[in-house]
Amino acid sequence: MLANDSLNFAISKSTIVSIKHLVQAYLGYVIFGFLIAVSLAYFVYYLNNGLGLAYNDARSHLDIGRRVVENLNPGLAQLGSVWLPLPHLLMVPTIWHDFMWHSGLSGAIQSMISFVATGLIIYQFLKRIGVGLLGRFAGVAIFAANLNVLYLQSTAMNELLLIALMTAGAYYLVMWFKEDTLLDLIKAAFFIMLSVLTRYDGWFLLFMATVLIVGYTWRKKGYKVAEGMIILFLTLASLGVGLWLLWNKLIFNDWLYFATGPFSAKAQQLQLEAAGNLATKGNLWLSVSSYLLALAYNSYTLPAILGLVGAVAFWWDKKIAGPVRLASIILLAPLFFNVLALYLGHSVLFIQGISGNTWFNVRYGVMLLPSIAIFIGYLVHRAKAFRPTIIGLLIFVLFFAFTNRDAVTIDDARVGSSQKNVSEVSGWLKANTANEPGYILISAASHDAIIFSPTKQSAAPLALPITIW
Amino acid sequence: MIKKIVVAIVIGLLAIALMAGVTKGHKGNPIYNQTENSKLLGGPFETTNSSSRYALVEAMAENKTFFFTDKQAAFSASDIASHNGKIFSVFTPGVSFVALPFYLLGKQVGMPQLFTYFSTAIVAILNLFLVFKLARKLGAGFYESLMGGGLFLFGTNALAYALTLTQHHLSTMFILLALLNSFSKRTWINNLGFGLLYGAGLLMDIPNGLMMLPLVGYILFKHWFWSEGAGQLLFSVKLRFLALALGLMPLLGVFAWYNYQLTGSPTTISQSLGRVDFTVDQGIIQRNKESNRADEYEQRSFYNTRSQSRGLYILLVSNERGWLYYSPMVVVGILGLIIGFRNKETRTLVALAAAVGLFCLISYTSFGDPWGGWSFGPRYLIPASAIVSAGVSVALSRFKKNVPFVVTFFALAIYGVAVNSLGAMTTSAIPPKVEAVNLPDPIPYTYEYNLGLLEQDKSSALVYNLYLYESVSFRDYWLAYISAASVIVAGLYVVSLFSKERNDYAG
């Protein structure tokens, strides 16, 4: 209705209440559906443009999974000790199928599920700490509308699986601090145990969680309760560590083979150090700046800054229970772990411009994305006066990130040190050995990309069994 | 009231005097560069972002066209674009449109360059008072607000760019006017005015449209009303928001017509064609066009998120263009904005002003060239400097009796005046580090370059070059200038201490 230079209309309160209830009840489902659709679309996109398997490590992961079911000596022993076993174990049910193996879907499917799960955990996390719909939506959007995340969830890399498990572990731990429900602590232990079996980042998460639980319960409830809680927690949470040590003893006759063996990260890092490529070792400033730059490039910088502002506001907010604020430090575990690993020389990270003219492992910066998303979600909720500004700036940044196809993880996979182009070798092998009987002796330690690529049979590239030496 | 008007007029006159003290020019007949169009270091045409706009003024005034002659093209290269073999400025035309009457006036007295550049200088002084007005709206005291305005113009690199024919001061003026407009009552007239300001902002520089977006959002929001009735919510949209579009149309129409004349399309701006080079001997020299990119993952737009961390470093802390390095007083301004935000009455305005400043910062940190080519200080942040300077007034109003604060404030203010007047009196063409160190004869990439020129007595200040060159060393002239500016700031400070006026922050 037009009156007094105004357009007027009325909506009954009951309709608004219904809409509000509808949104509150179903927004989670809508986000769930949307995340699934986005996940599938991006997997197909990267499969079709050939980038899905650009990471050398993605091909290695798929080969390890495949070796369990197809090899001269198939079996679980083929899981090896270079990488922790969970990602490869999860491939086993599907990797036998050539399409699943060679499309990368066998490895990507767990990344895709993890992507969707992480989005939902972020939503739930924000909901449980009292953040409104807009903040929850913003948090999920920051995580999901990131080309680095979308790319990694489309590959057989294990970042998204680790992110989902660590975020789930952190979520249940914070909920235990918030509500003191024992089941939350057990769930936290379960997911942390799984993260321990996925990557060594999980071991640091286990350490941080243990310190937080002991410190908090000892101070609040005394030694006896602290002792009980930590036994309960560690029984499940540290099971993965025990199983991994046992595995190494049983298969390699050395409890610490994964840490000291010839293919361990340490051995690789020693080679890099000898070649002068481990500049972060013993250099705290370079370690911090390298990781922060990786974080900035993966997050598009502004979200990382806003995440920091959100974190400070969160820790400052007296309306949030002290234990929850304390426990939320767990969300920074990837930051502490990566800086420490770089400083101690257990990890390597090349940032173009400060570590020569290449990228390597820059994807490590993506590990903090869920934490950034949670803190931004909180900030959007809390900073009411700046809400439109924050959302506007984020839309600006994300719009141009997508316009420019800004994905540093793809650059690392295409032209950085994380890629490996073996087309010449594999082409030669295919031309000269495809019709020859017998096997090819090849080191799987550094030639998984060749093993993965079509060599003897184009339909089933790894039809040739391999011998590890 | 009359006393305040007198004080404001006195400050205006002093600002004009201080501006005159740094106005660029060299001795000639009687003043060099009125007809020569020389790219002399430190002269008015030392950078092509000024000369390209000046060439457009000349083309309009002398040839009644937007297209350049060969001489004008060579003078403006490489800030030129080409279409159908014709050459024109790569910039939006607003600055040149504003400068045209000044050129015509100056031509009457044989000083077209000097008068053309007055267009920016006058706007710069207007900006001083707009910062003052904004500070007053933020609840700062009268004298403190004048100090904030003065420090914007003389304590940041706004001074160096008040002496050029670039978009920065006009952009700042339209942004500040739009900001003040957005906080006024939403009437048909005010909406019409905002639309005009938005259109004018676009004519000066396209990114202004982005920086003003928070204001657009806020204004649109203010046209929505809702109230509770019996069992229903009543929504009302004031149709006067349509006046925003009405106000926007005339200048947008001018822009479209200008584009159509140049590129054959009302929506194709010259910047989108890409820059070309030109020499009289070789004619148009094409650069690598973006469409020739082989790699689909290369940057596609002006704003690149990958550059943001570098841009933040360059524009905030680096010694090349860092805001904190050239005008550390912004820290005081940010403190003032925080204080203003904590005041319920000014919270919304602070949030709105900060939004404009943040859009300025974030957009230019994502810019491919955050340095702004060969320039002085963070020239793209001048609109943000204006907003932050209003915050300086608020902080002063709150802490003017706090001795450690006052000492810190004066140290930062005098540093800012010293550095930025040095830039204004010598050159605003300092290369980025990557270029400076790779020159055949490397030169400094910070204001050390300006200090070097100071030591060599290479002044670009017209008053000094015309009248004082033989009697005073350039160094003494610079020190006298800093002293004069500092005395004015100190005078305002002392007066503010004795002022009985109440403001929102007086302790």
C-alpha cells in the first residue's frame, strides 16, 4: 500500500514466528545439503580439469591403499610406516575398484565427507556457544567458500580428514568444559584418537588436550578427580599412539621405526637439511613467519586477521564461561604444532618469496581454517555495530578470491615442489614395457607417481606388481 | 560563535599560507612549466598520473576534444590508453573536469599550470574543514577538531598530493561529504545529494564507488522501518530512496557519454583497455594485454587476494609506503576512533567511518600495485587518513591533559609534519624498493631520497625557488616551515586547554 511516500505492508506475527522457527529448524539441513552439493560439484570440476591428482602425495596415498588389496604380497603390512594408517585404511573398502583408485575418489570421498562434516561441526560449535544464525552461517561460509579447502576436499590428500577429526575432538572437548558431561569427554577422546592415527598433528592435539584436562580438573576439582579424568581420557585418546607403536614393532621390529626409519619424516628432513633446504630449523622468526604466511595465503589474509580479532574478543568476553574460553585454546593447536615442527626441523614448508621461488607444503596453512571460521562466526555475532562491515569486507575478499581463482594449494600442486610430473618416465615405460612379461623393480618410497601413472596397462595402471626396496 | 568563526577563518588563512609555502614550481619566465610541460624531478609533471590528467585538461581547453595530440600522448605516457588509433587518458575524467575552469582562468594570466593545480589545493583545504566537521560530529572539541583537520593536511602525505593533479583529494572530499550526508536525515534532497556525490566520486576514481558502498548500505537501511501492530508487524519503505538513483544518474550519464566518446561503449572505461606506451617516433607501443594470458590461474582482476598480506605490509608498516612510517600519528587516530566507538551517541558514525576506512585499506592492500607506482607515502590511503585524523581530534579531546599522551602526540605530529612537508617540498616520485635497487644508479626507496634532495638544495617549493633561494638554505627553509606548522598546532592546543567549551570526551 502506498501512503505518505512510503510503501507499507504488514506480516502477521505468527507468520514471522513460523518462518523463524522454520529457519532455525532447517538451516542446519539446508547447509548440510548445500555443502554436499558444493563438495560433489568441486570434486567433478577438479577431476575433469586434471588437478585432482596433481599432488604427488595424493598419488602416493592412493597407491598405499591399493597395495593393501593388490600387490605381490597384499595385506595390511603394506600400510607401511611413512604415513599414519587411517586415511589408507579408509580407502581399503573402495580402492580395489580401478575407477575409485584412478579417479582419486577412493581417497577424495573421505575428504569430501570430512568437508561436509567440518562445516556442520563449525555450525554446531557456534550454535552451542550461543552464536546466532547469521554468525553460524558466516562461520560455515568462511570455511566452505575457500578454494584451498574446496580443492583439498576434492583430492586424496588427508588434510580434510584431519581437519574434521581435530575439529570434532576440539568441539567435544570444549563442550565437556562447558557442560561437564562425561560422554562429551569420551567423544573428544574418540575423535582425538582417530586424528592421532591420521597425522602427527593429532599427537600434538592429544598433548594439548591432556594438559588442558589435567590443569583444569586438578585446579577445580583436586588431584583425585584429575587423575580419574585423565585416565578415562587417555585410555581411549592415546590408544592410537599405542596401536601405532605396536604396529611398528610387529611389522618393522622397531617401536619407533616411523620416527627413526630410513623413510621417516626425520630422515627426509635430514636430507633437506644437508641440502640447505631446512631454513626454519632453529629459526623461530622464520618458522613463525613461514607458517603465518601459509595461513594468510590459504585464508586470503583478511579472514585470518578477523579470526584473530574474534579470538581476542572471545577470550575477553565475560559472558562466555571461563572454562569454555580456556578450552577454546585447543583451536590453536595447529598453529602451535606447525610452528614447533618447523622450528625443530620436523617439518618443511616453502613459501614463495621467502624460501626461494617455489611452494612446498603450503597447504599446512589450511589447518587453522575451522578455527578462523569459528572465531569469525563469533565476531559477526558479537560485533553488532560492525556486522555489516565485517560481512561486506568478507564478501569483497571472497568475491575476488574466486574471481582470481586464488588457491595457493593448487599452485603448489601445479608448479610448486608438491607436484611431480612423471609423464616422460611413465610414457617411456608404457611404450617399452606394456607388452613385456614380468615385473618392474621400482622404489615405492619416492616413485609412487610413476607407479600410479599408466605404464603397462592403460586401464589398470598398476597392473604390474611392484617390489619395494 | 563569532569567535569560533574568526578562529576558523584564521586557520583557513594559515593553511593557505602553509600551502603556498610548499606549492610546486621553479623559476622561469616568470614561473617555469606554464607552457614547457617539463617532467623535471620535483616539478608539477614529475609523475604521469598528474601529467595525463593535465593533458586531458589541455586537450579539452585547447582542442575541444578528449583525445591527445602526439605531444600530449608522449607527455602522458604511460598513463594513456588507445582505441581505434586514438589516444586518451587512462584515468577517469573527473579530476580534469574539475580542473578545466581553473586552467581557463590561469590561461588568462599566463599561468595555466599553477591555476590548474590550485583546483586540488583548494579541495585539500576544504578537506581540512571536512575533517574538522567530521571530528565535531564525533564529539571532539572545536580546537581539537581544527588540529585534526590541520594534521590531516600537513601531517600526512595528503600534503604532497595537494600539490598534484591527482584524484586523491577530490576523492577524499566526495567520500567525506558522502559520509556526512549519510548521517543526516533522509530527505529527498539529501538522497539526491548523496546520489550526486556517489556519481562524482565515480567520476574521480572507480574505487571510490567501493569505498562508499558501506554508506549506500547504511542509507538504504535507514529507509526501512518496522513497528508492531495488533498481531502483526508493519513494514514501511520510504520511497524517497529513489532519489539516490535520480541523483546518481546525471553524473553517471556524463561518465557513460565520456566513455562512449572514447571507447565506443558507455560501459567500457579506458582503464579496462589497458595502458599503452607512446613516443613521437614509434607511435603507440602495445603492452602485453591481459587477454594474452596463457595461464588460466593468473590474476584476473584489479584486486588480488593473494597480494593482500604483502599489501598490508607495504601500506601499513614498510619503510617504502607504510602508513605508520610516514604518519605514525594514525595510531592516535585509531585510539580516538575506539574512544568514539565507546560513546553510544557517536558509535554508529564511528562504525560507518571505520567501514569506509577499512574498505579503503582492504581494497588497496589487494591492489596489484599497493605502492602506487613512484609516489610518496601510502597515497591510496589518503581518504582513510582523513577519517583517522578525525579520530586524532577525539583522542586529543579525551587526553589533552594527560602529559605522556601529549608528549607522544606532539612527537608524532611534528615527525609527520617534518616527513610530509619534506616530500611536498622535494619530490613525490619515490620508486618502490624493487625498482629503486635495480636502477642503473640505485636510489633510496624511502624518504631518505627526499632528505638527499634536501641536502643538495633541490627544492620544488615555488616560494623558496623564486624569492629565498639566494638568502636562505633549503634546509633552513624546511626547518622554518616545520616550526611554523608546529607552532600553529601548539597554539591550537594551548587554546584548547583554556577553552570552556564542553565536548563529549573532556575528562
